[in-house]
Amino acid sequence: MTPKEKKQYEARAKILKALAHPTRLWIARQLSDGEHCVCEFVDAVDVDFSTVSKHLTVLKEAGIVESEKRGKQVYYRLKIPCVLKFMECIDAVIQAQILEQSDLL
Amino acid sequence: MTPKEKKQYEARAKILKALAHPTRLWIARQLSDGEHCVCEFVDAVDVDFSTVSKHLTVLKEAGIVESEKRGKQVYYRLKIPCVLKFMECIDAVIQAQILEQSDLL
DNA sequence: AAAACATTTGGTTATTTTACCAAAAAAGAA
DNA sequence: TTCTTTTTTGGTAAAATAACCAAATGTTTT
């Protein structure tokens, strides 16, 4: 791994890491049908306001979402929609695991 | 988020998390051209034997790679190759970040 | 201007992750 | 069998993450 490669993989891992949390992944999924404000997530997720806000900050700093303040609310939207394509592949991994488990019986 | 959804997103996040490390992402990439043994990674990555081994265990437990012992060596290979498709999208995120930064000048 | 609302920030604590070293295990070579 | 070689496991310390509460910020509404 050259120093250049190392930097490149660090940058990539940072983005993956931003998505690698159940709540953040769920949020990203919700944003696939258009923008939502923070309060909508808070209602749905059952964690503290501040926790949701911090998750959104992580996604934003990773460059996955962008936000816009309109009135009292802040609206978030997906910046790079392809992140949702991850889901299919991830589910293939899960599916393979389930199959293996049933093979053991 | 229903309890079922919650479990689902936790399982998905677990798999993403396994990939969300520079070394592990690099390893996954190397495996795209076929299997490699642990020692090959150790030579290339410049971390301890045990560290590489633990990274491989993380990938294995996530169901992303599988391993086979032949002789003294243990060979790892990608189990679900689509994980590599992540890379394209991740790079799109990085590309967008770079573009934005240059817009600021 | 004061009150109410939506969101972010700062601080704290508990948990998880990562890396290293040393030691154990497994297989082959001498 | 004893000595290497390859990989995993256990232990430990440092760093990163995640959740909560309380306080601060910025915007409307009264």
C-alpha cells in the first residue's frame, strides 16, 4: 500500500464509516424519497434530539447529505443517491449468511 | 423504525462497519483478483501479523470473505464480490467533495 | 421584547475499536 | 522429535464512537 493509496483508502473508509450505523443508514434510506427535516427523524427513531442531530452532522461531514435551513426547520437531502445501492449488496451478504445457517440444520 | 426494521438496519450496519476501515477495504479490493494468503497482506500493509489476522476475522465474521487452510497458509477470498461496487459510489462522494473545495477558490 | 419551537453544541460517561506484544496452535521441514 | 514457518488468540493501553443531559443559537409567533 503506497502512501497515496493509504490516503485514498482512508478517505473511502471515512465515508463508509459514516454510513455504518443503523440509525444513519436508516436516515439515508428515508432520504431516498426526498428531503426530510430533523424533527421527522426524531419522532421516528426514538433517540434524543441531539443524537439525531449528531448523526446528521456525521453524514453531512462525510459528504453524503446536504442541509438547508428554511424557517425554523433544517431540511436534509441525499447528495449522492448511489449510496442506497449499497443496500442491495449488503442484503446479499445477509441472505448468504441465512442460507448457510439453514444448511447447518 | 419498527423493531423489525431496527434489527434489519443493525445487521446491515454491521456489514458496512466491517468494510469501514482503510486496511479492510484495501484487503477486500486485493481479493477482487482472486484469493490471497495472510502473509501477502502482512508484507504489503506494514502492520503487525496479528492486526492483519484480526482484520480478516472481522471481514469473515461479517460474511464478506471466506477462508481455507492449505498447508501452512490460510487463503482468503471474497464471498460476495459486489462489495467492490461500493468503491465507485464512494469515489463519487469524494469527487463531489473535491469539486466543492475547488469551487471555493 | 418575551415566549415558544427546532436544531446544534458542549460536556460526560460507557462502550467499542484498534494496534501492539507475547504466547499458543497447526503444519511442514530438518 | 525438534525447529521453523504461518496464523490465531489473549491481554492491554490508547483512541474513537455513541448516547444522554443541559445549555446555547437562531427563528418564528405572540
